[in-house]
Amino acid sequence: MQKAIIGKKVGMTQIFDEAGRVIPVTIIQAGPCTVTQIRTPERDGYTAVQLGFEDVAERKLTKSERGHFEKAGVPLKKYLKEFDLEGEYKTGDVIEAAAFEAGDRVDVTGVSKGKGYAGVIKRHGYGRKAMSHGGGPVHRHLGSTGSGSDPSRVFPGKKMAGHMGSEQVTVLNLDVVKTDAELGIIAVRGAVPGPRGGLVYIRNSVKNA
């Protein structure tokens, strides 16, 4: 059965395997998540499972949001996310970190750290201009952005300076190294997007389904 869960990034550390090798891992506080709605092709035109994560006070929700949870008969949740899952899910089911096991392959989605306004060297890896023979003071500037005569414009999508980071990023095919059902944590090999405390979405790897 396909699985998914919502969690928060705790941070990175390292653990040792049976052979004594160091494995860099990201610790994720995952779940518990409640199934708040089941999307069906007959009613909604597509199939999906909506999960709710983290309890929230009633006063922090709008009337329509409260009605959504009351109709489903589930606790109020702060975050909602739909996943394209196949399996025997029903409203009210609770998904915990124990749903994942060591050896599973997962895709982790999060919002990357915002870097603010950045130049082309930091943002896109451009090289700098010559540092001598009168090249300054534009060593780290963009340079030419297009032909002057034809087509006399800059093509859309040109890599330029601008806002860097703070965008949704998905890292594919990460190994689940360890899970702790009692603490509700999942240890994933390698790094995942976002800062400590950032919201992340974990699901089965789509390339190894």
C-alpha cells in the first residue's frame, strides 16, 4: 500500500550502521496525521487522500475550515495536504511514523531556505569576469543578456539575479535508515529541503513504486 505522512524537520545528525560506517541522516518528526477526506473520481474527478497534521485551536480556524473538520468527524488540524495514494484508507484513520520502515525509499518535499536577493554567481553558478586589466567594478555582474540587433529583446527564462530559494523542492529516492514509533521520528539518509522546524511531506518513492 502506498504511504505518505506530514512532518517537521528536526535537524541533521549521524548514526552508525552494523559495519561501523557513518551515515548522515535527517531526523523528521513525522505525524501523527489524520485522514480528513477521501477524494473519489465520481465526486471530485480524481483520486486522493487528504491528511491533516498538528492540532490547532478552534479560534485560529475560519468557520468554513471548522465545518470541514466537523463534517469529517475528525480533530481540528493546522495543516492539510492531499496525496495521490492508492489503498484502503478511510476518513479518521491515523497515520504514524511506524507506517515507514528501515529500507523504504521515499521522496521528501519541502520549501528550501530563502537566501534573499542574490546575484548570478551565487544563484546560477556563473563565472566572474577578469579581475585585472580594467575589468572592474563589474567583476560579478551578469554581462550581456542578448543580441542588440536581432532579436533585440531578452528571451523569457533568462537566468538573472533575483530572489533565491524559498521554493518547493523535492528530493527523490532517499533511504529510510531508521524509525522510532515511540518518539514518532523517521531518520532519512542525506539532506532534505528547508530549515529546522520546516514542514516536509514524505511519501513512497514514485520511481521505485
